Amino acid sequence: MTTSAAPTAKPAVVKDPSLFKDLGGLPVIQKVVADFVALMLADDRIKHTFRDTDLKRLDKTLVEQFCDLSGGGCIYTGDPMKEVHQGLQLTNAHFNALVEDLQLAMDKSDIPSHVQNRLLALLAPMQRDTVTR
Ligand code: HEM
């Protein structure tokens, strides 16, 4: 008897690159992330959580993550979301504050709300990995 598995030509995850393009590509993602981090660091609701954070690494990994999620072909080199946020005691209110800051950052780059919502929809499932109380 011969058993031969069919070759799997497709990569495990095929992402639609249209969101990456609609966001404006890497230069816009880099600007959004820079504004996003600045807004979070100025936000009294959540700035305390970043007290001990390597901001250069945060900036780099957020760019990679948003580029990867939107189909831009970047590779996320950060740690798993659950691991990273475990000790931070984050609440839904913290999560909502972060989303507001990201929306403001995307507004600054004139990203239309229907495009913003596509990125936010990809981030929404991460609420359960980041909020622990
Ligand atoms: C969709 C939700 C979120 C995403 C996509 C996200 C993404 C990230 C990424 C990519 C990192 C860096 C990972 C690494 O260094 O390996 C990070 C770290 C961090 N995030 Fe988030 N995050 C989310 C929710 C939150 C929330 C709600 C807060 C607090 C309000 C928060 C606070 C932090 C802090 C303080 C760090 C640095 C941790 C450390 O220095 O060890 N994050 N996040």
C-alpha cells in the first residue's frame, strides 16, 4: 500500500494584503505607531503601565505586528501577547483607552474610519489575551 500525502503548496496563513495598502503601507504604519505610543504615554488612564517599558522595542514590535496583521509581510519578533501583558493587571477600561488612543493616532494620519475598523477588528480578539482582571 502506498500512502503519499498531497503536497501542501500553500503557506499556513495567507493574508489579504489589501488592508496594508489601504492603511498607506509601512511609512503610514510607522507614523501611526509613533503617534499611538506618544498618546498612550500622555494618557493618564494608562501611562503608568509603561513605566518600565523599553519604548524602542515597543515601537518596533508594534510596527511589525500591525504590518503583519494587515498583510504587509512583516514578521512579528515580539513575545506572545498573553505572556507580555500577564503581569500588568489590565482591565477592559485600560483596553478601551488604548483603542481610543489608536483611533486618535489613525485620525492624525487621515485613515478613513472604515479602514480603521478593519485593523481594530483584527486587534479585538487580543482583548482576552491582554485583559486579566
Ligand atoms: C490589542 C491590544 C494590544 C496589543 C496589540 C498590544 C501590543 C503590544 C506589543 C506588540 C507589545 C510589545 C511586545 C514585546 O515587547 O515583545 C506590547 C507590550 C506592552 N503593552 Fe500592549 N498591546 C495591547 C494591549 C495593551 C493594553 C490594553 C495595555 C495597557 C493599557 C498595554 C500595555 C503594554 C505594556 C505596558 C507593554 C510593555 C510590557 C513590558 O515592558 O514588559 N497593552 N503590547
